[in-house]
Amino acid sequence: MKKQKRDRTSTLFNRGFQAGLCGKSQSECPVQATELRSHWMSGWREGREAHWSGMSGVSAIQANPSLH
């Protein structure tokens, strides 16, 4: 069975969310291209909001429908 690849934008969003959830700085964004960087930053913002709300780990991921 072939493995379906996710598109790059959802992967960047998920990685940004994880970085925000862990409390990392937005300056740690690994992407320089503006159109792709915006997806990472969107995920980072949502991750920071989850972090500030007291969510962490699996509970934050399950509570965020955009990560599914």
C-alpha cells in the first residue's frame, strides 16, 4: 500500500503548532519563503494560544481540529 504524503503547508502548520506549544520563539521558524513561512507562523500562533491556555502535549493536539 502506498503511503500518502501530506502537502507541505499542513506539515509546516503542524510543526509551527508544536513549536508554539513548546514555548519556542517565532524567530526559530526554519522557513524563509514568505508564502510558506505564513503557514508555520499560523501554527505557531495557535500553539502559543494553546500553551497560554494551559494545554500541553496530546490534549492540545486533540483539541485543535486543524491538526487532524
